[in-house]
Amino acid sequence: MRKAALLMLSIIIASSMAACESGTKSAGGNAAADGTAGNDTIVDGKMKDEVVISIPKVVDPNAKQGAGNLPPGDSDDNNQFTRYVKEKLNISFKAAFTTAPEAYDQKLSLAMASNELPDVTVVAEDDFKKLVENGQVEDLTAVYNKYASPTLKKIYDSTNGRSLKQATVDGKLMAIPNVNTMADFTNMLWVRKDWLDKLGLKEPRTLDDIITVAKAFIEKDPDGNGQADTMGLPGPSKNSPLVTNDKNHYFGFEQIFALDHAFPGMWVKNDKGEIEYGSIQPQAKKGLELLQKMYKDGVIDNQFVFRDDPSQFVKSGKAGMFFGPWWMPLGMLQDAVKNDPKAEWISILAPFGADGTYTTNRGSASGDFVVLKKGFQHPEALILYMNLYGANLVGEDPEGAQKLDPNVDLGYWPIRMTLEYGDKVERTSIEVQGVIDGKNKPESLDPVKKSIYDAYMRDQKNPRKVVPDWALASSWLASGKVLSQPMNIMNNEFTGTTESMIQKWATLSKLENETYLKIVMGQLDIGAFDDFVKKWTELGGEQVTQEVRELAGK
Amino acid sequence: MRERSNIKHYWMMLIPGLFLLFVFNTYPLFGSIIAFQNYNPFKGMLHSKWVGLENFEFMFRLPDSRQILWNTVYIACLKIIAGIVFSLTFAILLNELRLRFFKRSIQTLVYIPHFLSWVILSGILIDLFSLEGMANKVVQWFGFQPIQFLGSNRLFPFLLVGSDVWKEFGFGAIVYLAALAGINPGLYEAAAIDGANRFQRIRYITLPGIVPTIVLLVTLSLGNILNAGFDQIFNMYNPVVYESSDIIDTYVYRAGLVSQQYSLATAVGLMKSLISFFLIVISNMLAKKFANYRIF
């Protein structure tokens, strides 16, 4: 296995050599597709001739058949969604390559490096920019303007145009962006209510409360097995940063930094109104100091830097508190509750700052971009798909509502990304709560919300008996309600990559990661933060900051 | 006449080997040119911009490079030395055993770990050496504070070397055992008659008898000095110990595949290959001089 990395590179190189030729070939066939996305290709809202779109296919080897997922006999390639799309739009899909979820990014990197993109790919912003720069993707301006449905436009309007702006380069719409669910960015505090009750503790509100609860969870044997085997706060795994601005990041300590209005990993405006990198701001030092103390006191799992998968402690009932987004019940908490039906997980906003406010970070409006390979013959097919998909997700597709079973995971849509109103969690919670309070009739809900309502009603009768029911109610309804409380929101001012970031960011983030972790673990004194800031600036951070300010000013 | 046609067959048998060599070793070499380009995957190697030695300059200006190079050499040297010392000692001790069955079973037992992959072993090792792991239980029995083996830049390289030795010393001993088997038993008998005890026999017969093998293995391992073990380190390290365990290969992986800096990663890799090449030439010369053994 020596030179494994080199070998990988050789593969990339070898395949890209081969790709050169095919690249030029497909560019030639491009002219025909341009402009003449003819009227005659769409008849009665569907494609006249069947369009086959190749997409990357992600297969989760851990996914269980039937368990709230696909009915027997259905598969990734052939399920209610693919059949519905075929029937309504005459579009079908084939896999360009197949990968496990963890390997997806790498596989996509390879596909990009070898210039063998599938017809349609969902890529992150950096990759999107690169693809556009290299002229690999189709301009969608014309087809979007012509075929986008009012519903799709309404969804993008909910971001005040931020989404479409991110997908527009030089005035041309080069991708169909997703709309991030803003709630995904907030790391709520998840606590086991049954442990709190057992130890006679209140729901934590301040950081001191959290520390008190964590210590009690460690020392007072909340699971009652007579062994000192429970922990306070698990930290992020060794492959995940201590703190980031990524959505859906869990076990991170963003909220502890946010106490002092520090936002590491984000580009934020400082007092002077200039954009600055949050990780080097003086406030971040305070957050690190807090974390260092918590680590020293054992409040934070002392081994977190070496853990592959901290979620095992939540699943096995060894941890009773952690930071994570609103949808945790739809993820690992299902296992936690299955393993221990007495576990009563609740989500709250904490810690509140000294001034009694709660501050949280928000990222960009869009993070995923659906790009169409240059030269694809029927760009309008993608818009048709997005119209249908968007309408379905926001509950404005009555036919789909009737035909599609809401219990089947939305992940089985062929091209998948979040495409709903930015505040959909809060919206859903309010709407469903209205029905629970008797203000509206259950029939007024669209099927997805109806299924949340039904799940809630069933769970009320038999609490946590049917775990998926509990999960739906707990995430959409309970967390959604908590998230509707007033809070300070800090926006990320810049996403993307600048010229010198390409060269320097790896070094800079290695430095940041290393310093932060070492300070938290007490291997470095808190004074090391100032050295870090100095080094960071010198090693290219200053230049990157300048470029970010320029680009964000545009 | 018959001889000549035989030779033809032998040449034919070379073809599959040469073909594989070309496909997997020679053809990819052309890819190295992206080290001299600002490589852009979409433009491909033919149309990417040429930047000369810029990537190499940047590599040397990187604050990490010195540390990475040092780590690589340091860890590799420790591994080579410790590996030879342990394998050799073990082989000699095993050679002194007279019970055949016992000897065979021990030998089999110690080389089993060689066949386990680092992916599996690293999980076990991380559990063993974590704060609440077995190693720390032992430390605590003796009344010491638990030690952060996995988070200490002082200890982590030794953990890497130690686990590597544990995994490989049994397998490494095989060569020495073979060499030992080649020593003329008559020498031992003569020495015994002259009244040499066991240690004297080891010192004056066994060791001189396998010196060529030792020299050969040491010189050959010089060529490997920049391979400090990607699999092992990649599976065992964490950001806290980058400082002491980040080696060229792990860096190339992170820079090349994770951060997509293909050109820089290739430049680093190419540099490594160049140095390795010279080391192999040198070690070949040394091997020829000391052990009269040559590869080319």
C-alpha cells in the first residue's frame, strides 16, 4: 500500500488524459441544443419523447428495506417518485456512477477531475464555480425564464433573491440552487428530560446551568446502573472540526462561542463594518477559554478528538446532552430511543447570554447547486423536474399528494436537495400546532404536514411506542416550536473560494484546527491564540481577507 | 538452433510483465507533468497553464514542509531501526530453541498480525491507548496519572513505531531465520567442543554468519526511508498530533484529494519519488559493497 495517495493521483491523471478527447467531442454537439429548446419538445407539460438523465447514485448500505423507507419490491431506481416523474414528465433516470454516502464527495471529485460528469449533478458552491469557470455546465437562464413554475419562483422569492443570485454568474443562471433550511444551522441543545427529572434538575438555560447538568450527568449516575459510565458533553468526532458554519453539523460548540458573539469558521462583519474571519476575532478567544475550562473540568468528553463516532454514546444512553440541529430525532436519536424507550429527549435553546438573548449563526441561502452538463439536449427537462419536485415539497402538488405515500423517505427522489421555504421548520410547526389547538381542520394540511399531525396524535396516545412517530413529532413540531422563539441571527457574509484560498486555505485551516484543539485540550496556553492570529495573518490570511472583502463587496 | 527457439519463449513470457509495468508504472509517470502546471482538471493536461517550478517553490515556502519532511524521515528511521533490532533479536532467540513444535507455533503466532490491516488494528489500538483504555488502566495500577497517548506529540511517534514493530517483527524475522538456517551446524559443534557457551556461540558464530543479511536489509530499507507508512498513520492520527505525525503521504492525500490541489500534491509526491530514487541508488551501491548483492 505504499504511495497509496500517489496511486490515486495517478488514476486521476490517467483518466483525465482519456477525458480530454471526450470533452472536445461533446462540446461539438452543443450547438444544436442551444436556443432551440423548442416548443415542440414539451407537450401537455411533459416531454414528448422520453428523456433519460444520468445522475450520480448514492446507495446507503445501512439503509433498511421496508423500515419506514421503501415498500417491498421498490428500489432506488424504481420507486414511487421515479415512477411518478416518468408518468408525469416522461423523464427517467439512470445511474452514471454508484457510491456510498461517505464516498460521494471523493467520487464526485474524481468524476470532475476526469471530466466525466453525469448529465445532472448536485454540487457544492466551490465546485459549481469551478464548473462554470471551465464552461462545463449549461446556461439555464432561458429555460428557467420560460418554464419555471410560479411555485418554484415563489420558493426562490422566499430568500429575497439570495438563492438565485448565488447561482448566477455574469448575469447568467448557471444552476438551479437549493434553498437551505435556515434551522439546519442552529445547534440546539438536546437533553434527556428523564435524567433531569430523576436528578431533580431544571432545564439548563445558561452556560453555568449546562455545566451543572453535565457534572450531575457524569457524577450522579443518571442511568442508575451503579457505574460511573456516563459523560457530559460529547465533542465532534476526530474527522469533524470543533466549530464550523456548516449546516447539519452536530456535536460542535458553535453555541458556546456565540455567547460572546464569536463565530469561528464564518466571515462576519466586525464593529467597523468590515468583513473579517470569525476564527481570529478576539471574541473567539473567550469561547476557547470557556471550552478549555470545560474540558479541564471533564464536562466535555476528554477523548472526543480521538473518537470516530461520538454518536454511539447518545445511541447507547451514555450521554444525556449534546448540541445538534432540529432534525436529530430523525437521525441518531431514533436509535437512542429504540435502545431505551424510557429516554425522553427534548430540544431547547441554550445557552442564553448574560443579556438574556440567544444568538445563532446562519449560513448562505443556498449550498447545493443542480448543474446540467454542457451540451445536454433537453435543459427544459430539468426545469420541469424542479417544478414538480418543488411543488411537491411545499405541498402545492395535489396530484402528487394523492399518489405519493408521505411515509416514504424523500431521499428517494432521483435528484434530491432541500428546496423549500427557508423557514419551513418554523412554518410547519406553527401550521400543525394550529390544527392541534383546534384552530384549523386536519384536512387543511398538506400530506406531509398531515402525516406529522397524525404522528403526533399517535405519539400522544402511546408516547415513544412507535419511534418514527415520535421522531416526526419531536423534530418538526417540538423543535420547530422552540426555534420560533426570538433570537439574534448572525449571517455568513461570504461563501465560496477566492484566488489565494485555493493555495493557502489548507495550511490556514490546518493551523486553525490544530491550535483550537490544542487550546481546548490544555496543551497550549490560551495566550497561544494571539500567536495563532499573528501566524494566520502572515501565512496568507490577510490576503485572503482582502480578496473576500472585494468579492463580497461586489 | 533449439536453444534459440527456447530463448524466444522466454522473451515472450516477459510480455505480460512488461505490459503491466507499462500500464501501472510507466504510463502514469507522464502525469507527473501536472506538477509543472497550474493543473485544471477540465482543461486536462494538454491545455492547463504551465507554471514551471512554481509549485515546487510554493512547496518549500509552505510552513509545514520542513516539519512534514522531518516527521517522515524521523518516523521511518525509528521504524527501520526498531524493526531490525526486534526482528533480529527475536530470530536469534527463536533459533536457540530446540523444541521444534514450540518454535513453529511461536513463529506462527507472532507473524499473524502482519496479515491484519491497519484499518482494523488502528481501531483496536485507539481503544487500547485511549484515556480509559487498557494501557492507562495499567498506568493507573502503578499509581500514575492516566496519559494521553493519542494526543501527545511526544508519545505518539513512539506509539506508531511500537505498534508497527509489534505488527511486523514476526514477519521480518523470517528472513533472518532463513539466514540462520544456512549457517553450518558444524561450526556450532566445533565451538561447543571448544567450550563456548550459548552467548559466546551467538556472538562468534550466529552474528557473523548473518551479517551480510543484516547489511543487505538495512541498505535496502534506505530506499524506503520516505515511506513512513501511510495506512497506519492515516488511520491512527488526529489533528492534535499532526505536528508529530503528519508525513509526506498523508499530507499529499489531504492536499491532493481533500483540498483538490492536484498540482501541489503531485509536486510533493514527485519530490518524494526523486529523493527515494537517489536513496535506492545509494543503497544499491552500499549493498554491493558490503554484502556483494546488487539489484541493478
